[in-house]
Amino acid sequence: MIHLCLTPMLADGALQFAFQKATTEGKITILVLFFLSMFSWTIIITKFRQLHLARKWGRRFFDAYAATRDPLDIQRKGDKFPGAPAYQLYIRGADELDYHLKKNPVVVNDGPRISTASFEAVKVALEEAAGASAMSLEKGMIVLSTAVAGGPFIGLLGTVWGVMETFAGIARVNSASLTAMAPGVAGALIATVTGLLVAIPAMFAYNFMVTTIRGITQELDGFATRYATQIEHVYVDNRDLEDKIAGAIQRAEQNRKSRELVAS
């Protein structure tokens, strides 16, 4: 079974010869590396697509956000930016802000606002959204780091095991000629070659993706801070205590007059 799965990938003469001469333990090691490689390439392809969409739609979202003055403008228009982590953070914060504007409004002359306590809840929602986006970007990277760190060692284990089997066989037949040693050593070394073939692409992909994810995460943190600041400027009731008291008295007086009119 192992031979049927992997022989088409080892069509080169030297590799095919080495694979045929590998011990059962060596072939099992190569099979383990084969499956690790499949998982690794699945993650590479999936993450490349995810990061490409994050960059593409992220740029579009930031351009759209820069063209607005109201932090809720994009939500009210219903614009969509699928795949952009900053958009997911924006929607989470906008939904929380909209909830407090409807459920816990602070009425002032120029429109509804939210209290400082409600703003703290909005900031918590933004922090949670930023953390969730970062975790989504990093999901699956453990597979690549395992392939980078573990692939060569798994291959080396197969090689050492194969060399041990080769020398044990030579000792049993009392023949130390190159002809007797070469097939076993070649069969043992292919495990290390396979481990390196698994680790090298994973290493380049991992380094590129970690750098890209770090850049997106830093960009996301910066946007979260800027977004919270704009929400505070536009929608948070930052009046002095005296102004709040005066406003409350004014509203109470208006309510009293309204009740008197209704009663009369």
C-alpha cells in the first residue's frame, strides 16, 4: 500500500531505487511525512487565500472608512467587505454602539449619545473582536511550525533506523562490502530527503505568513484605537458635570410642563 501511494512521486531513478530498498520502518516514516506534507500544503493553500482576501478587502474597507465622518456610516449603508478583519471588528463595534444608542441613550441637543460606561462596553467588544480576528488569522499555523520543526527529525529517525538495520544485516552475513552497504544506506537516506522536502516549503510559507499576519494584526490594533477614538468624539457624552446637571434639570422641567398640559 505504501509503495503504491508513494512510488509515483518518486519517479526519479535514484529516489525510486532508494525507496524500494528502504526498510518497512523507513517506508512507514516516509508515509507519516507524506501525510504531514498533505496537511501542510492544505494549510499553505488555505492561508494564502485567506491572507490574500484579508489584504484585498482590507484595503477596500480602509478606503471606504477614510471617506466617511460618521463611525456608523458604513453599517447604515449596508456595505460589505467579506474577508477583511478590520471590517469584522468594525461591525462588532458598530453593532454594540447601535445597541447602546437605542437601549441606553443619553439625550442631548444635537442627538443621542452614549454614556462613558456604555463606551467602555463598546471598547471591550472591539478588544474581543480584535482577539478573535487574530486567532482566525493564526489558525492552522501550528501545522506549518510542526512541519518545519518536526519534518527533518522524523526523517532523521527513519534514516538512523535504516542505517541501524543495514549494519545489523551486514553483521549477520559477515560482509562489509560497498555493494552490500549501498542499498541499505540509500534506502535509509531517503527518509531524511523526504523530511527536508516537507520542511523546506513549510519554512518559507511559515515565515511569509507570520510576517503578513503580524502586519495585519498591527494594522488591526491601530484601526481599533482610531475607531474607538472617533466613536468617543462623535457619540460619547463628554460634557462637564455642570452641563449634564443643567441638561437633566431642563429635561425634568420639560417633562413637568408636559404633564401639566396633559392634566389640564
